[in-house]
Amino acid sequence: MKTKIRNSKIKKARMVGFRARQKTAGGRKVNKRRRARHGAI
């Protein structure tokens, strides 16, 4: 079995990106909090 060295940038973005967070209730809460603290994200 070949070991994976580097993770795909796209895959990481899918897990931790803005849109990924918007898809869950908890994530929307995080985005809302960030928007409140820093204006636009």
C-alpha cells in the first residue's frame, strides 16, 4: 500500500472552508460569530 504524503488542497478546503461550515448548523454559528467580530469574513 502506498502511503499518502500530501493531502489535496481541494479536499482540505472541502473540510474546513467557508462553504463547508455553512452546511452545518454549528458551522453557520461559527461563521456568524466571525462575521460579527471581524465585519466581513
